[in-house]
Amino acid sequence: MSAVRQDAWSEEDDLILAEVTLRHIREGGTQLAAFEEVGERIGRTAAACGFRWNSFVRKKYEAAIQIAKAQRQKRSQLKKHTGGAAMATVAMVELQDPVYSKTDGFSEESLSVDAVIRYLRQWKTTYSDMSRQIRNMEKELSEAKERIDSLRQENTKLNSAVTEAASDYRVVNDDYKALIQIMDRARKLSLLQEEDEENRARFKMDANGNLERID
């Protein structure tokens, strides 16, 4: 039974986990068996190995997983058509040189290269899409900053115009009050003048050249 370790996973532990799990996938075994084997080798539980694989290591070996699955499918087809003896021969060749072994008209090398090329093409497409999205977002951000600067400048102008209008209003209001006061004084003065004219004595000259008051 494997011991339970509490220390962090090292790069070597992750490498062992990836190597054993990929081998089990390639040979048609289960991941549980792979995790149990890894647990025995590095002193961890199968559950801990499974959690580490699914949460971290698996993401780094997506291309290798696809290659291992393709190899498993080819082995299954060979076993179905040629029998156990041929499979034993294939296994021995793979152990001697897994990259250059040739069976049924194609090689592990072509399979691996094709898988890697597909992965790189997908990665390139994804990278191009992400780069295009980043450029679009940067453009939108730049335009948004320009709009914000323009709005700030416009807001500053409006605030200045409002301040100037308020100042002009105070001046006009003061002038209006002064004008009302002047008009009021002029009206009062006019009334006083009219009263003075009404109360002023009027005279006329008689036939003898004397002034005579007219009531």
C-alpha cells in the first residue's frame, strides 16, 4: 500500500505521472491502474495521483494524449486483424524503437508528426484569433480613451461657459436693479416737478402793463 505524502508535487513526480498514464492509455489500460502504479512508485495515493492528473498534468499533455489514443486504436486494429503473435512482434519493435516502427503501411513517426502538426496548426489558429481579439480590444480601448479625453475637454468648456454665464447674469442683474432704481427716482422727480408746476403762481399783463396774478 502506498504511503500518503503531504509535500508538494515536483517536476519529476509530474513527469512520472504523465509517462505512466500515457503508457496505460497507449496500451489500452485504465487510468485508475495508471494512478495506482504511480502511487506505488512515488508514495502517494491513487486518488491524489488522479486529482493531480486531471487538475494540472493533463492540460500539459493534450497532444501526447491524442497520440497515445491513436496508437491504442492502431494496436487494437492490428490485434483484431493479425492476432496475438503479430502484436507481440509489434510490441517488441516499439520497445526497441517506438518512433520508427512500421506496421500496416504507416509508421509511429508519421502518426506522431501528423498529430503534432495538427496541434500546432490549432494552436496557431487559436493564437491568431487571440491576437486579433487583443488588437481589437486595444483599438476599442484606445478609442474609448480618446472619447473620454474629448468628453473631458467638452465638460471643461461647458463648466467654463456656465461659470461665465453665471458671472454675466450677476452683472446684468446688478445693472437691471440699478436701472430700476434710476427709473424709480426719475419717476418720483417727474411727479415732484408736475406738482411744483401746478402749485406755481401764474401771472398775466393787463392793458396798462401791470402784472396780474391768475389763480
